[in-house]
Amino acid sequence: LEVIASVEPRIAEATRQELADQRGSLKLIASENYASPAVLMTMGTWFSDKYAEGTVGHRFYAGCQNVDTVETIASEHAKELFGAEYAYVQPHSGIDANLTAYWAILAHRVEGPWLQNAGVKNMNDLSEADWEKLRNELGNQRLLGMSLDAGGHLTHGFRPNISGKMFHQNQYGTDPVTGLLDYDAVAKKVKEFKPLILVAGYSAYPRRVNFAKMREIADSVGATLMVDMAHFAGLVAGKVFTGEENPVPYAHVVTSTSHKSLRGPRGGFILATEEYAPSVDRGCPMVLGGPLSHVMAAKAVAFAEAKTESFQTYAQNVADNAQSLAGGFLSRGAKLVTGGTDNHIVLLDVTSFGLTGRQAESALLDAGVVTNRNSVPSDPNGAWYTSGIRFGTPALTTRGFGHDEFDKVAELVVDVLKNTTPNATKDGAASKATYTLADGVAARTKGASAEM
Ligand code: PLP
């Protein structure tokens, strides 16, 4: 920090403050964690200064021998950790991984066969008229993913996102009564819509998915099954999700982030079958530019950490703690989407407290509980205000919280929300609850207006 302060003291101060804030509050955002010092330190090296567009042994720049070492180790670790045939560790983030995967699937399923049919090996040899036809063909494909309010991600075909614009998109939801995935309804929609790509995976669905069933559904129309395991990669790596709950043996392509439950550096990666590997390997320059070599190095360190027995214990604790948190809410009369959890996410419906998600998020933040508001299925308050709060256990599990602490968290949350009164707007709320947590984490409470 002293080195940073000598150049720009305000950045040093913000960095120091960020550490204080992350340590002095209860981090319950389901997509966040605390990476190890080894992971953090690996990101801060001179690999950041190196350009390495291309693939291992086939770069567009000279002097990439050490990046080749790093990328090889990272992908070998990923393949071994997840039992995958192929791993691509270049994507800079989860969104990059999904975009790269979509274009790789299009290259494999549409562009390749189209060029072969036209008897053309190189796209540059196409006439202008044929080029236009190929572009139309690529732009005419269908994608089906889980809707945002059911727990899917923006990149799964949400209209305002590029995935909803580059494909003809359609979405599947969850059962309106149980909130659970209805595989028969998904199968019916797939048969009607006939997507080229069926996307499974979620950001806010508090349950496990049966990927064998999803593959069977994809196969019924010859669709490619892509699973986005960004959220639960740590539970797959830690062998909490096995058999039909592990997407790797069932999906053609699996995308992920490395920084959520997997507890690595901020980044993305893709796993694929050998069939799809050559197309995914063209991620750079198809979609990506120079890889972040320092982050690929940190992914290798995180994958190595995730191979250990202690990571398996951690992953099991993440799932057990979600049960404790959900149990703590239910025993205090709170309402949960799907009635509970069997992964790392708990989705609290805050309408029974007379609050919007935004009001609840704001009141909890004032009590030192950092969460995010989230839509619930068929949310009456829309995607901005929402009616839910999403909780995740990965970060506090890293800090050593167990059953008793998560029960205490549930008590604190319910008490804050019970004592919060909405202001006139959907944004504002005022809470009277005050807390000091047993572990010494001081929970701040203003007891006044929490308008943002
Ligand atoms: N996929 C899923 C399921 C996610 O939940 C997220 C992030 O929240 C992403 C992709 C995007 O990841 P990133 O923020 O690294 O682009």
C-alpha cells in the first residue's frame, strides 16, 4: 500500500478501506468470496505486462514461453479437477466465457458445416453474396435459457443482453406454485422451440439441477447443451454435486467463473468435450484479445487449491451452512423461494415484511449485512425494485462461520426486516434494529432513513 500511496494516495486509501469494509461487515452476496493470499498475490505480478494472443505454442507475439507454461498448468489443473476432456482458461470473466462458448458452438454447428457445404476452406475466399448468406445463417439460430426472474443469468438469452439479440431467444421458467424447475415443461418448450443451444445453470435458483435430464431434453431436438456453472463451480470441484448434479459428464460445453464458490481470481473458463474443443480453442481471436496471463496464473493456483481435501470440506460446509441459514429463516416464519435450498443460495421473499427488495437491501446494509436484491419468480416489483433478497454462504464459510453463526445471521436479518418500515418510495426504508454480532463483527445501524 505504501508503494501505491506514493503514486496515488487516494487509491491506497480506498484499497485499505475496502479491506476494512469487507472484514467489518457480513458478506452474504452469493457470487462473492475471499480468495487466498496465494491467489491474490499471483494476480499482482509482471505477467500482467505480457501480451500473448493465440493459444499455447501458437502465439501472435514472441516471448510467450512463460505464459505457455502458466496456461498449460491452468488448463491441466482444470481438466483434472473437473474430469473434463478439454479446458480453456483465457476468458476474462463469466460473460466472456459465455460469449466465447456461444460463438464456438456457432462455429462448430453452423459455420463449419456451412463452409464445408459451400466447398470453401477459408472465409476470406467467400464471395460477398455467400458471405452475406453465412452471416444470415449465423444470425438465424435459436437459444433457450432460464429466465432472469426464475434465476437465470442475463447472458442466457435475456433480451437486453447481447445473447438475447444475437439469437432468436426464448426462456423457460419454474413452476409457479413450487418455484422448482419443471423438467416436463422445459422438455415441452424445447420440442416446440427447437433451439440450437439449450442453456442450463443459474445465478439465483436455490436448488440443484439434474443435468442428465437436461441432456436428454437437449438430445430430443439435437440441441447443444451448454451449462453455465459460474455459481456452483466450487460445489462441483468440491464433489458436493456428483452424479447427475455434476454438469461435466452431461454437457457438451460448460462455462464458469473462477471467483464465486470456486474462490479463485476474478475470471472465466470453459470446459468442453473433444468434439467442441477445436472451436472453443479459437476463442482468441474469435471473441477475445490478449489473455490476462497474471489471472490465468492465479486460476492455476486456485484450481490447485480446489483439488485439496480441505477444499472439499469447505464446499460441503458451504452447502451445510445454506441449510442452516434457510432453517434459521423458516423457523422464524420467513418465506423462501422454493421453500428452502440445496445449494449455496437462499432466496428470501421479503414481501411478507411489507418491503421491496431494494428497501430490504438498504436496511440490511445499514445493519452491516451486505446482500443483493433479487427478483422472485413473476416478481410484482420488476427487476429494479424486486421482491427478494439473495443470500449466499461461500464468503462467510471461508471466514469460518458454521451452523450457529448462520442461525444468528438469520435471526439478525429477520429482526432488521421486521423493524424496518418502508418510506413513501419503493427505495426508502427505515430500520430501528441495532446489532453487535457475537464474533465481534460490529453491525452498523443508523436507525434512521436508509434511503439510497
Ligand atoms: N454466469 C452466471 C450464472 C453468473 O451468475 C454470472 C455473474 O454473476 C456470470 C455468468 C457473469 O460473470 P462475470 O461477472 O464474471 O462476467
